[in-house]
Amino acid sequence: MLNQRLQAAHRIANALIPAEADIDAALASTSRLAAAVAEGRRETRLPIAMCQESLVALAKASQALVEARAAIGAAHASLAEDRVNAGLKAYGMGDLGDCPPTTGELKLVDDEIRTAA
């Protein structure tokens, strides 16, 4: 029974990580497309109203992808809890490291390097 749970956990992890990467890739691609539309309009000196509806649609698509990204993150956190509840606390899933903390403060790497020097 434990082996079955472990195998299922590995299948889930192997599907989760690419799904997260796919959402990020889609968000990045959509952002590049919106930038290309804006730059193309500017470079061709077309009226500012040109491509407005397209940009609005792309902004809506980007917002939906950001929401999907948040949802997949929530699913990841929930799956991590499920893994523990299934008795698989000692086993790793997905990435080689633990999930990053959702709280904390940011620090600049340059400051750390200068302090160490």
C-alpha cells in the first residue's frame, strides 16, 4: 500500500512541475506578444487606437494566466499537505528542494556580496 501511494505521489509530482512551468511559459509568451503588438504599432506610426482591442484581449488573457498561476500554486501547496496526510512525509516530490516559503523578506544579492567582501 505504501509503495502504491509513493508511486502515485511520483506520478503527480512529475505532472505538477511541468504544469507550473507551462503556465509561466504561456504568461511569458503572451507578454512578449503584447509587447510586439505595441512596438509594432509604434514603429509603423499607426494611430494609437490601432490594435487597442487586441491589447485589451491580450491583457485579459494575461490576467487569466496570472490567476491560473496562483491556482496551480495553491494546488501545489495543497498537494504537499496531502502528501504528508498520506503518510509520505519522508519522501520528496517534484523539485529537489522544499517549496519556497510564501512569506519573508527579499534581500539583494549585491548587498550580500559587498558585505562578504
